[in-house]
Amino acid sequence: MKNLPDPFPAQSLNFYIQAVLGKKAIDLVVLDVRKLSSIGDVFIICSGRSNRQVMAIAEHIQVDLKKHGITPLSVEGKKEGHWVLLDYGHVIIHVFYEPVRSFYDLEGLWIDAERIDTKNLLHTNGEKLKTDVTL
């Protein structure tokens, strides 16, 4: 795993966050779990309003990141669309169907993780990312 600066710079997550928001994912949360876990450095957690949207978000993330030469080590749960886990090594993306996210409550499980502020991130075209997406 890479040695990442402390605190984790949100700008280094731009590609991941842009990919997540590309299909209107909601309730984006980014957690720095480096001090709490050895399985990854950052968890990106988001939701979709239906299992079809969850599958579309997960597919979009893979396609978008592949354009930048970023491929997952593993993908789980994509066929069901309830909880898709995309493992990119140091960044692990969780895409949930809203009721499933509430049930598993990863944010509660990782309550001691520092939240990474994404409000000031920029698109590759220089415009601000809209991280508070609502439908």
C-alpha cells in the first residue's frame, strides 16, 4: 500500500469521486480509515435509489476509472445491486441501495474514521464538483 500524506488530500481522490457522482449517486461520504484498518486507506460510500441505479453507478465507476488507467482488484455484488464493493487497493468504494446502507451502517461501524471533505474538489474541466447531489 502507498504511504499517503496525513491528512489524506481530497484532491488525490478526484477521479474516484467524479466517477461515483457520474450517475447521480447520493449521500456521498469519504472516510480516511488508514489509522483504523490495514485493508485500505479510504472508503468512499454512496447510495442509489434503486438496485438498477446501484448497478449503473458501479458500472459507470468501472468504465470511467478505466479511462484513467485505474482498474479494480475485485468487484463484488454487482449482479444483485444491493451493495456493490469495488476494491481499488487503497480506495474501496461501497455503492449501496439506500435501505441496505441503513441496515449495515458502515458510517456507524467506522465512526472513528476521519471524514474527508469533498466540497472544494474540482472536475477535470475546472468546475466545482457537486457532491451534495439530490434527485
